[in-house]
Amino acid sequence: MEIKSVVTGYLDENCYILIKNGTCLIVDPGDDFPKIKAEVGDNKVLGVLITHSHFDHIGALRNFLTKKSIKIFKRSNLEDNKEYTIGDFKFKSIHTPGHSKDSVTFYFEEEQFMLIGDFIFKESIGRTDLPGGSDVEMTESIKKILEYDDDITLYPGHNEVTTLGDEKKNNPYLKV
């Protein structure tokens, strides 16, 4: 699987494009639809994964809603810890509230990576002081994610990619 990153909007949000066998999934289409579309190229968009619904992560979502063939995966239509398959893509939905009530982590177990939105950043975590945020829920979500393997790559909604092992060692917020 190829993973492309497209930085969008004035908050430098990471939109990811997951490509496999001429098809793709879009993760958090923050803004700048033409830029995202250019990176999609000739690949057929099967679905859009939304880690949470803050404006900087869904600004270009409306451009994907016009096509009925594109499935939208977001907290309101996902079950916690359920595995989903669309085309050649297989992932699990993990409800990880704290930054927002609707925060979801998408875990691609076969490829050993997670799309984590604003849940965890390199050596930090997402804000919990925004509407819908909760320190208590963030702590519970962190405890849940700490049970996973260290070699899992984490793709955050902002800033750089990291691994769960590096965060367990270096992120003070993961010392719960």
C-alpha cells in the first residue's frame, strides 16, 4: 500500500491518501480539494475516513459527498473495534475520544499503521480544552492504545509521523 500525505489549510492538516491496486481511500480531507484530487490521480476513490469532525479535517469532505459510490466512514456510522473491508482495504475502527467526542483511530493491522487524527502527536497529544474534549476520556483512550504493538506507525492529523513505541518512550502524556 502506498500512503501519500497532502498538507492542507492554514492549520497544516495532514490529509492522507491510501492507494492500493488502482483504488484509494482519503483520510481527513481538510481543505484544498484540487490539491487532494491531483494526488489521487487516476485512482478510484472508494471511501473517506474521518478521524474527527473538526473543521480543519473535513473542509473538502463536501466534494466527496456528491458521489454515491464513495462511502464515508465516521464515528456516527462505525462500531468500536469492528473490522471493515472496502475493496482491498481492511481496517478496524477504534473509538478514541478525548480530543473530541467523535475521535476515531483507524487501525490497518496487516500493514501495521494507525491513522490517529488529533489523538496523539509526536511527543504530545491533541487538545482536550475544546468543546467535546475531555481529559478523562483522553486518559482512557491512551490506556486503550497502549495495549497495541510498539512497531505500529502512527499517522497524525498534524506534524510528523511517529511510532507507538517511540511515543511510549518519549511522550510524557502516554505515561498514564
